[in-house]
Amino acid sequence: MNDTAMPGSNLETSRVICGLMRIDELSDKQIQDLTNTALEAGVSFFDHADIYGGDHLCERRWAEAMDFTPADRANLVIQTKAGIVLDGPYYDFSAQHIIESVDDSLTALRTDYIDVLLLHRPDALMEPTEVAAAFDQLWHQGKVHHFGVSNFTPGQIELLRPQLSQPIVANQVQLSITHCPVIASGIAANMTGLDQSLERGAGLVDYCNLHQITLQAWSPFQAGFFTGTFLGDRVNYGPLNEVIDRLADEYQVEPIAIATAWILRHPANMQVVLGTTRPERVKAAAAAGGIELTRPQWYELFRAAGHTVP
């Protein structure tokens, strides 16, 4: 997989990200196999959150299992998130919570710095100046190098951006072939009587592309909001899987690579966050880096997923 520049940052990194949300119950050997397979496949970007596993557990388990040297660490991009409080749950973007969460993440991850910190889902009580103060402190102390958000609308980003000294480099949102209202609504814009034409993303893809904010697609194989994967589901997504399988044969890759390549083909230069704990699936998905779907193929997959091309 070829590395690519992440706008607004000094990062050259893979467009496929290894998400580590589910590693808390894996053995050290399983964590090592997952991580090393990702690295061998050219995946150098690893995604965490303070709540994964509960109270920084996944961060801690990963660092303990891998025991990276300083030289190893220099070749990794580590991203984590803060803002969700599991007691409730509720969201907390106070400066105190953000700073304390980062300090705990640094301890858990056994590192001096985090490459990218994301605000984890929007906080309706967000005070932009307070967030800016936290970011400034963390940046000046060298604890966080870059900042981003997750699941934010353009309006929520616009509320925050003017107060920040640092650019927002990423916005992590749910996106797959079957769950892509942020793309599908624009294709069917101004069509009456068609649910797809309803604008649910407030122009999110175009906004982030315009402002050079990298969209990171989480749950890239989920059919909907945690409703199960569409890959291999021939009952509900038979036509889509037929197209995926045919293209997988054509490109000599696994079906997961075609589903990944569909997202990577978009000109917004998105990244794909994998959630699997199976090394072979990470390797298979990373093969998408060598595929550039044609326009007819991209739209065929889009139509086969049940979307309308007017």
C-alpha cells in the first residue's frame, strides 16, 4: 500500500487504518499478529479511543503486547479519541476532560506524543474557546501533533475552526457502499419523491474536500448502523455481492478489497478504518491500495447496493 500525504499535517501515511476497538480480549500473540500483519501490508496508521475496552484498556493492551522501541514508534501514526463518557453515556469536551484523557492515553500507549487526536462525536455543550485552549496546551507541550473530529457536520466544524490555532485534519464518519448518504444524496439532488435525495450530511463530503479535511470511513463493511456486514450477505445484498465477487475475480483480490477500493476511489482522498481483529482480513483489505476502480465499476457497485443514479 502506498503512503499518501494527509493535508494540514506533516504525516505521510497509509490510506487504510487498522482500528483497534476490539482487541481487549485478544492475547498478546493475537495482538502482535494483527499489528505485524498490518505493518507488513503497508498499514502504518493505528486508531484507538479512550473508551475502547473501557478506560483506555485497548490502548494499554496494544502497548503492552507490542512493546515498541523509539525507532518503531517513529514509523507509526497513532490516533486516539476523547470526549465520550461511558457513565451515562454523555459527551464532555471540557478542557479538563480532554487534557486528562490525553494524559491517560499517553500513559496507556507508552508514548510521549499522539499523532492525531479526534473529538469523539459532537458535544452539544461544546464551548469552542475551551476546546481551543485544550488543543493549544496539548500542542505546545508536544503531547498531540494534529487534531480532528469524528461524526461532525460542516456547521459543527465551522463553529470550532475559527477558534483553533491548528487545522482540523480529519473527520471520522460512518461510510460504506450501502451506508453512504453523504455521497448518495448529492447524486440524487433535487429529485422529488426519492428518499435518497434528502440531504442528511449537510454537504459533508464536499465541505471536507474543500477544506482539506480527510474523511475517515468507519464501519466500511457495515450495511447500516451496526446492522451487520453486507459482504457475503446474499439474502439482503445478493446483487451487490455478485458484482463484488466478479470484480474481485477480475482484480484477483478478496471481496473485502473491492469494498475498500470503492471508498478509496472517491476524489476526496478518504481513509478507511478497519475494525477486524483477523490479520488475514487486514491484509486482504490493504490490497485495495493497488486498485483504482473505473467509473463504470464504481457506479455499478453503487447501483447494486440499491442506490439510484437518476
